[in-house]
Amino acid sequence: MRPSQVQIDFGTPPGTPPRTSSEFEEIPYPVTHPSYFKTARGCKHEESLPLHHMNEDTSTRRRVARGPGSSGGFMSGDEHESEMHYDDDGKDVYSKPSPARSRVSSGRVHRPPPPPPTSISEFISQNLEHLPPVIYTLLSCWTRFHKIGHANTVIWDEAHFGKFGSHYLKREFYFDVHPPLGKMLVGLAGLLSGYNGNFEFKSGVVYDESVPYVAMRVMMATFGVALVPLGWYTAVELGMSSWSCHLVALMVLCDVAWLAISRFILLDSMLLFFTFTTVFLLTKFHNQQYQPFSFDWWMWLAFTGISIGCVTSVKWIGLFVTAVAGLYTIEDLWEKFGDLRMTNRDQIRHWAARVLCLIILPILVYMLSFKLHFLILNHSGPGDSTMSSLFQAHLVGNDFGKNPREIAFGSKVTLKGMGWGGGLLHSHVQTYPVGSGQQQVTCYHYKDDNNHWTILPTWEAPEYNPNGELQFLQDGDVIRLQHVPTTRHLHSHTVAAPVTKLNNEVSGYGNSTVGDFHDYWVVEVVDDIKQGPKEHVTKIHSLTTRLRFKHQALGCYLYAANAALPHWGFKQVEVSCTKEDNPDDMHTYWNVESHWNDRLPLGDAKFYKSPFLHDFWHLNVAMMTSNNALVPDPDKEDILASSPTDWPWMRLGLRMCGWGDHQPKYYLLGTPVIWWGGTVSLIVFVIVLGIYLFRHQRKYIDMTLQQWNHFLYVGKIAGYGWFLHYFPFFIMGRVTYVHHYLPTLYFSVLMFAHLLDHFIFSARWKDSTKRVAFGICAFLIVGNFWWFRAMAWGIDGPINDHWGLLWRKTWNIYNA
């Protein structure tokens, strides 16, 4: 039997190629062994040696990474965290920490740049590592662009997002629940492709010849093309072996769900692109941590902040990857805070750099997208009423600026609720099916004649003469509001509101000759944007004066919050009378938006100016309110919706279009081996992490400190990323669909590749074994993609003629 041996690594001299364990000198271990090398159970040293002291004949697994991200081990040439010494009793004691290391202990190994090439062959040789991503990018172009115009009809949410191109080309203001960057890019695609903006984008309708839908789809698909090289280079920056880099690129290339969602006029390809770029840039910044405050360090940190701003400017789901960068930053700063070698000045610089680049810069990018949005969409459009009256007054084609400034009895007006998501005070002939059964009063977001009301004095007031002396509206006046189309009066009584049961119902009651004291409302001035606080308001003006309407008999206030009526109320916002007298409650604030009175002079738009920050905040709150209102409808079944529990195991897909025999059919469903493999890898990682921690507690050493840091670093990026993208959907009240899981999927792909790299490709297996393992994985990925490719490229003919697509009984692919 050979004597026990150890291998000692004295480091790699500068400029020396990385060395493998076979090149190290083998030194026999002494016959007598200090107590340090015995386990708690007193076993012999042959059974209890720390694994990094064992020779190649033992069962230890050593990391031999041979990829573009690392070489000669995860951190070849790294110094140890501290120097180990032994005292006279053989116990290990640690000296003081060595000076700051020149490189980080996780991620891609830093290599000095090669010398400038002196020939074409040398240039090619130095850049051969970029050949695989170039090939994968060309394949990505083929998969994303192949048969992209096969369906000449409006597919799924093209009916929604395609309209953005129309509104941006017409420069009409249009409200949507998503931030503006993605919508602007859709509009830019329409502009570059020559679209004239006159198509309505109704679902399932055939595109006419004036719509260059293929060109617009190609521009959106370009973002999907870029996902593949981004996946490759992210794996490189994470320090994965070349085998794992190939697998990441293959999984991004061959996932059918990512492919399908990238081929239409949707925002999701842009959301995925900026999610990928944020992770990539974060890993690039991580690999510059060895040279803080250098140009590259600042550049990648700033680019990360810009990418965060972009991803949140496309969809708010981008906040999830922002949280990943935030967790990384918190941990990074916490470790630096505990580094006593770092000066207070450097501590402050690190904190200031993160605040500047990862908080202020993303906010500026996000706000810039709204500024451009307001500058481009400066014409009146269907989304006007979502914004404040002052904002609308400056839109081209809007006549609010010509409103008579002062308001008199007999004026016809529209009243806008100033609470976020309020809308215009509205009524229609339909009655409440519950409560009083009187005419419904709601808040409506679109301009309509049913929004018009006339300001009248009380029934007991002297006979009102519309042609007599003008009586201007003042603070404290008691008025009636008569609905112009139906002549009903705004009315409230002690009947409970249909949704907000603690409030009183508001209804339309009576007519021009019938009414009672429950029609009376007291005008209370809150303030005026031009005149200032209430005590400075001498006259009530349209647009600028904020008002409250107090019911004279009941003492409650006219109130419009975010409660939506059921289907019998057309999902419009409920208007009620709140019993709570809260002067700061924005949902009780109203202003006169439109104002018609032939006896008063017209106003001038120069008196009205809406600040950008006010408009920015108003629109964001309105977006949030509308997003929260996207709840499942209990009165109808949504066959497209799915639960977050359905996604990791692909329980349910989504039909993206009609399912007729004579039209191409698209089914949003992932590649099973990628989705299932990613989900299993997340579970395996948690188990393996637990095993390593238990073994570490028992003083087993399964890997070096650098390998352990790397294992945790990649695992945290993938694990935290998946968790932060997935679990928020469980606490959301809004309706969810399978495409909401697509950003989450990226992190399970990274985890899948990470575990394969950890256990196979960077472990001490023979190259032949690694090739076989890679071949099996690649075959399963590509084979699965090829089997389900028609779901993204279009299924022609009767769906039941296509055999073998129903891998789970819950998939609604086939017709019953």
C-alpha cells in the first residue's frame, strides 16, 4: 500500500500557464500525525484527512474547470483567505488576514489582456472563444425569424400592444398599465417599418396591406435573438466551464416558450432582453471587484444601473431583477463594512457609488422614459381622462384651456375625481340591481355625454333665472348637480353602497321638477393651484381649484376610490358617499374639468401648467391602480389564465390565437426538459447546500474556500433570482398567465447549468465522461425543441392530426 501523500500548491508565478494537480510535487505525509487530523470519533488519519489534503487515489472530487470562464480550478492562482500555521500541539491557528486580494474568489477568472495581434491568424486565435456565441446567434436568428409572417392575423396581445404603434405614430395620448419604454420601442418599430398608424389591431383580424406586420415582428424578435449570446456570456462571467456555457446557450436557444413570445408584436421580448442584460452586467461588475473605482469598475456598475432603469421602464416585473441586484449589493456592502482594512473614505465611496449608479441612475432612466412619453404623445387621445385636467389642457386638440375660468350657476360641467384612478363623474340609464334600485352613478375614464352635469341652486332658493345676473360659485354654496342627458339629480341616502358597504349609496334621482333635500351638496374648497391655500381662494376656477362635495343632510362626502362595480355596472369605478371626514383623502377631491357657459368669456391656456413631477407621479399611481384592478372575474371563466403553481411543472399552457382548422395555431408552452430540469435543479441545490453545510459543521472539507465561494455565488444569483421572480405572484391579486414565468425561467436555467457544471463538467471526471454527459443533455434539449417546434412556428391543419404533443393531460392542445 502506498504511503499517504499530500500535494502542496506554492502558487503560479506571473506569466506561467495554469498548472494541474498532476504537476505538483508529491510529498509523503509523516508517520506520526498531530491531533488536528483526527475526527471527533478518533478515527485514523487515512479516514479523516481534509479532502484538499488527499491524493488523487482517494475519492475526493477536485475542480478542474476548463472553460472560457475559468481554468485550472475555479480560481486558479488565488491566494488563500488567510495563512495557516500550527502551534506546538499541532492545532491550527490563523494569522491576521493577509492584505486585500487582487481578485475575487468567485465568478470568471481574471486574465490579463493578450498582446496586440501581429497577424490575422493571431487575431483569429485570440478570439476563437467568441466563435461559439456567434454560431449560436446565427441559429437564434434562424429560429426567431423562420416563418415569422406565417400567421397574417392579429395574434393574442398584438391586439393590445400593436395599438401602441398606432398611437405613437399619431402622437395620441394613450393610457396603459405598463411603463412607456416598451411602448415607445413598438412605436419606433412601426415608424421604421413604414406603418401609417391607421390599423385598429382587433384580435384575430387579418392584417391589411398597409400594415408591415412582418417587419414589426422582426424588430421585436431581434430582442429575442440577443437572448442567446447574452446567456452565453453571462455563463462565462459566472465562471462556468465551456460545457455549461454551451448548455446555457442551447437552453436559451431551444426553449419553445421564449421562442414563441419573441416572434410577435409584444413587450415580453424586450422585458426578457433587459432582464438578461441586467444579470449579465451585474456579473461583469462582480468580476471587476478586484480593481474598485477603476474605469471598468465604474463602467459596468453604471451600465447595470442603466439596464435596471430600462427593464423597469418596460414592465414593472423588471423590479424583480432589480431586487436581485439589490440583494447582491447589500451583501457586498455588508462584507465591505466588516473589512477593517478598508478606510472610512473608501467605505463612503463604495456606498456613494452604489447609491449613484444603482438607485439614482435607474430612477433617472425611468423618469426619462416618461418625459419622452409625454413629449411624443402631446395630442389628445383616448387615454386623456386618466391624467389630470391640467395635463390634458396642454394636449393638442384639447379645449380645456378655453374653459371659462370662473364658474357660475347654470354652467354645464364635467367633474373629475382627483383620487388616483378616479375618472369622470358619470351616470347612465341603468339602475342598481341592489340597494335603492335608482339610476347608477359611477366614475368613467372616457369622454362621454353622460359625464355632463349642470350646476343648479337648491329647490328652496329664489327662482333661478338663467338669463338674469350671473351668480358665481363660491365656497360654502349649497347646490344641486343635474345629469344633463337624463335630468336626474346627484342624490344620496342611508342605503349602503353596492361595493363599499360602509359608505352611503350615490344615485341619480328625480327630474327637472321632482327632487328633495337629499339632492343638496355643500361646496367645500380645498385649495387652488394658482391662488394657493383655501384662505386665499377668492373665486372657484375650472381646472385649478380642488373641491369637496359634502352631502348637506347626511354629512358624508362624495367619494370615488378604486372599488370597481360588478358586470352590471360595466366594471366602472363605484361612486359613494363616505362618512369619514378626512380632509387629506384624495378620493374626496374633485375639480371642474370641462366647463361650458356662453355668458362667460373663454379662458387662456397660458394660465394652466402641469408640472412634470406631478404628471409623472399621477400616471404611475394610475398605472398601479389599474394593475391592481386586473383581478380574476368570478362571473366568467378565463381559459387563458393560470396559477403560479402551474408554471414550474408546466401544468398548463396558453392558446395564443383561434384554434380553427384553417389557421396557424400557436401554443405558449416551454420545452419540457428545460422547464422540468430547471425546477428539479432548484430542489437539488437546496438539498446539496444543506448536505454541504452539515458536512462543514462536522469539519469535513469538500472543496477549497474559493470553490465554496464560487458555488454559493452562482447559486445565490440563480436561486435568489428565481425566488424573487416567482413568489411575488402568490401575493398578487391580479390575474396571472404562463408568460409571467418567462423571466423566472432564466434563473432556473442558470441553476440547471450550474449544478451540471458543479457535479460533472468541472469535477474530476474523464473527458470522455464529460463528453457523453454533454451529448446526452444537448440531445435531450435539441430533441425536445424539435418535437415541439410547431407550437412556436405555427401548427397547420386540424390540431388533432398532430400526434404526440399531449405530454400532460392538463394541456389543452387538442380539441375535445
